[in-house]
Amino acid sequence: MKRFLFVVLLAAGAAIMWWRMRTAPSDADTFGASVSSSDPSQPPKLGGEVDADLLAILACPLDKKPITRQGNYLVCSECQRHYPIRDGIPVMLIDEALTPEQAAAAP
């Protein structure tokens, strides 16, 4: 009976420790916020390095055609929409893309 009680208490303690570790903020969360050099009140900058392997598999979400990089944008070969690259991350959302007319008018 004592062994059984010991095993139950040990299991309960382990479960409590597991739950506390699961619900507590991790070190990555706390350090990530303080190490980040970008100010959250400012929008991310256009441009940045994008991995060549990623560019090889990306396609236009509207018509599924290949894209090419032109400056700070990824341009669809079919519809000519310009998808921005912000801090090295391609934003492949149709609502965020510039139409050919908007891209021609932009500086």
C-alpha cells in the first residue's frame, strides 16, 4: 500500500511540474521580445534576403504562375502583380499585392 501511495504522489508531482512548465512563458518568448531590434510601432522595411530555394517553389496565389524577383517585390509572370518582401519575408497575399497600375505609379 505504501508503494502504491508513493507512485501516485510521484505521478501527481510530475503532472504538476509538467503543467507548470507548459503554461509558463518560455525563455525564447521572453528573450525574443527584448532582443528584437525592430520597433513594433514602425512598419517593417521592404526588401531583405530571401532564400533561393524558397523563391524556386513560390508561385502567384492568384493564377499559380511562376514569380521573379524585381527589387523589393516578387512579380508574377502572368498577372504582373507585385508581392512585397518585408524584412526578407515574401508577403504572398493577393490583398497586399500591387496591381500593375499601382506598381507603375509607385516610386
